[in-house]
Amino acid sequence: MALPVRQQITYWTVATLVLVLSLWWLGNVILPFIMGGAIAYFLDPLADRLEKLGLSRATSTAIIALVAVLIFVVLALAVVPMLVRQLGQLIALAPDLLRSFQTFLNERFPDLLQNSVVNDTLNSLGDAIKSRGGELAATLLSSAMTVVNIVVFIVVVPVVTFYMLLDWDRMVAKIDGWLPRDHVATIRHIARDIDRVLSGFVRGQVTVCLVLGTFYAVALMAAGLDFGLLVGSVAGALTFIPYIGAIIGGSLAIGLALFQFWGEWLNIGIVAGIFALGQFLEGNFVTPKLVGESVGLHPLWLIFALSAFGTLFGFVGMLVAVPVAAVIGVVARFFIDQYLQGALYRGVSGRNPPYDAPPGLINEATGEVTGVIENGDNET
């Protein structure tokens, strides 16, 4: 016996609430499964391509896992220790950077530092960095290890990713078999739109972050910037948030270049030119090629989703913010389309005249305005 639509809506609403409460209460527990699922979704097209070349799903998954292990080993042995070392050096150097900035302001804009509020703020900031710089670095590292435990990275996430990637097609087919038969076509249509948005934005944007992060890090290190790897990594990672990566990464790089190369304007110009070139390549080639012209995620909606979900659910919320924002956007567009095609919008007669014309001027069959409306001396 089929359930009434109202009762089906009730069940789906309850299921959604259970999912939200699970994110709220079990954030750290389900974190490896969310990360493993996200990585498996990201790698599924690669596994499908290997299958098209004649390999089995198990062989394709094994090859991807071996390559991932090699990349992880290289990062763990070479890149991560260098990033940690540069982070510690930058925090230790921060008081000197602040003093140089204060001296520059005093020489160039002496009236500005006569403002006691500005002067006191800079002095207190310098004292705080000097006294708590080491503690800040330790806190950053310890909090990162708390959020993403080393055991999760080494054991749980790779295992979850491997099995989810191996069984991805079977899981999708199983879920498809559970869909309500009366609405299966509609749900599949919405699911395809969601997959299009996620594959176009998430997979594409992650690739953009990797490409730009590598470009910035290699170029800045080649330019001789002391913290080039750290700045490039930060800029690449924050590229996921529109405009934020370019602003923060560019400001940090140019600020460090001014401190390191003061008076050597060619070197400073090279650092600025690297970010200008990176933004040009991103806007004209990298993002259009990898992400596409339009995937339906407005930058403001993305920033709001990251802020809201990060505040509500912490690190887990940050991970699910973009997929959930994409799902909400696709579902909202679907219901808006239904509304625009329904009687509530078009009216009982189904007419949609361009404006509120008098009934006598509207063709009853087509709903079009067939006469003229007098407006003073003018006619419309």
C-alpha cells in the first residue's frame, strides 16, 4: 500500500533532521567516513576511466591507492616538515616584521602614529606575538592534530576511501533501488544536477587549488622569497573560497617581499607579478577549463555556507558545507521551476500576461495583450 504524500514528506523530514543531529553530535566519529567518502567521490571518475581501459574495478582501485600512498609518503617526508618549519620561522619573525612596519609608518606617516589608539594597538600586538608566538605555533599544531588525528589519516581514512571507491558503483545502484518508484525519475533528475554541480565545482575547484598552490609555491621559491612554500600553500588552499585566497596570499607575499627585499624593487615586482599572473591564469584558463563557466554556486552563497556550517558544526561542517550548499541550491532551483510552471504563479487560467492589462485587452485563448492602452497623449 503506497504511503500518502504528506506521510512521505514527514518521513523524509525526520530523516533529514536525524542527519543534521548526527553531524552535530557525532562530528569527530563520522569525520573519517565523510573524508573517505569525499575522497572516493573525487577519485571515482579516475577509476571509471581506468575501467574503460579494460581494468577491473579492484585493479583500478589498487592502482589509485598505490599512487596515493606514494604521494602521501612524499608529502610526509618532504613537504610537510618544510611547511611546519617555515610556519615556526614566520611566527618567530613576526615581531620583527611588525617593528619594521611600525618604523615605516613612523617615517612615512608620522601623523598616523600620533594617534594613541593606532600606536597602542601596534605595540600591544607586537608584545602579544613576542610573548605568545611559540605558544601560538604549538596551539595551531596541536589543534590541527586534535581535529584531524594522525591515526585517522594513516589508518581509517585510507581504508574507508579504498572500500568506498571499490564499491562506489554498487552503492549508487543500491541507493537507486531504494528510491520511491512514483518519484524515481524526478529524484534521478535532481541527483544528476547535484552531481553535475559537485563534479563541476568541488572536483574542479580542488584541482584549481592544487594547480595554483603548486604554481605559487614553486614560483615564489624560485623568486627567492624565504617563505615561498608556506605562502603558496596558503594561497592555493584558500583559493577554494572566492577572492579570499588571492587577497590573503597576495598580501602576505607582497608584505614579506617588502620586508625581505626592501629597496630591491625588481624582486618585489617579481613577487607581485607572480600573483598577478596567477590570477590572470586562474580567471582566463584554469578555472574556466576545470570548473566551467557556471555551476550554479554563487560566491556569496558559498562563503555564507562555509561560515554558517563552520560555526554550527566545526571542522565537519566546513567539509560538508560545499556539497550541502550545492544540494540546497539544486533543490531550490527545482522547486522554483515547479512554482513557475504551477497554478500558484500562472493563475487558474494559466495565463501569464506581461503586465496587469485590462481584461478586455487580453486574448482569452493565448493570454496575450491584443489592444492598446491609452496613457494620456501616449498609447502603448
